[in-house]
Amino acid sequence: MKFFIDTADVSEIREGLSLGLVDGVTTNPSLVAKTGRGFREVLTEICEIVDGPISAEVVSTDVEGMLKEARDVANLHPNIVVKIPMIEAGMQAVRVLATEGIRTNVTLIFSPTQALIAAKAGASYVSPFVGRLDDISHVGLELVEQIDTIYQNYAYETEIIVASIRNPLHVLEAALVGADISTIPLKVMKQLMKHSLTDVGLKKFLQDWEKVPKA
Ligand code: E4P
């Protein structure tokens, strides 16, 4: 499973890269706003340091506006993937962008039929938001399983990015389902490596090593 990092914060991306855990990046308007920096400035820097797909989201809600933003941002770097919201106008835009060879990531996916429509439109990626579903007592990972089944039934090439990940269990479940990609906040990436028994075990090994005669 590929790991994308879900942030627009360049220092977090650098840290994820140093851990070898960044195969790509997903951003959204809220994550960019959190950096306090300009959209193009942040994206340009991310493109300089990451060699992988980098999702950048449009904020227009009409087809022409989305197409204009998409072409503009896609021009920044070949690694840019244009993030398009799952609305009717968005699906029209995805269809046009696919014919132009511009890759898209359809975001805010909360149902399997939305994912089916996105694949039919020619989306390169879909982003089901598991954490936000869990927040309202729907099992987010069931959505990923259903999308995976549909895509296998019809051999769609659209890749599934498990998004809105809140904890290590989400990543484990995504891997067990066989999702293509998880987009993960840095904090959760670090949690994935931790285990209290590892810490206790290492402490004991190092204590015992002190008892070994130093010749
Ligand atoms: C995905 O591409 C989104 O950027 C992100 O995963 C949303 O996560 P949130 O629900 O924690 O805002």
C-alpha cells in the first residue's frame, strides 16, 4: 500500500520524507489555510521536494471555473493531480480533464455509488473519507470494501485513496481491504511505528547490555 501524507505543511512533509513514508501528498483548502501561506507558493515547494502525485483542490463549483483552475494548477508540475469535489459539475469536469490527460482525484466520497460515478467519469483516484463517516456512526471502512468490490467487478483502473484517516486502526483496515493508497497525517504515521512492548523491550536490552563486560 502506498502512503501519501495528508498535509500542506512543508515541514511535516520533510519529516515524513525522512522516514521514507511519503509516496505522494494530498492537500485540501482547509489544510492550505492552516499553513498561512499562498496556494501556489506552497504547491510549488511541495512539488520541488516530493516525487509523487500531489493533489491540489479546485474551489470553483461550476464546470468552467473548475476546468480553468484545473488546467492552471496542472501546469505547475507534471506531478499535480487535480482534486475535484463529488458534485455533478465536478463529474463533467473530470470527464473533460480525462480527455486532456489531466489526472483527477475525486474528493468528498461518502457512498459507493459516488465512487462508481467518479470511475465512469474517468477519475484517476477517489478519496472515500472514512474518519468523517465513523464520526457519524457509519463504518467508514465498509465504504472502502464496497468501492474495492465494484472496481474489481468492472476492472476500473481508478485507485482508492483512503482519506480522513484519524488513527492507526484506519490504516490497518485499509491495508487488510487492499486499498491502493492511504493518505495519512504525520501524527498517525508516527503512531504506526510505536508499540509500548518495543519500548519496554529495548529498555531492558540496553540495561542488560550494561552488564556485559567491556573487554
Ligand atoms: C483527503 O484528501 C482530505 O484531505 C483529508 O483526508 C480529510 O481529512 P479530515 O476529515 O481529517 O479533514
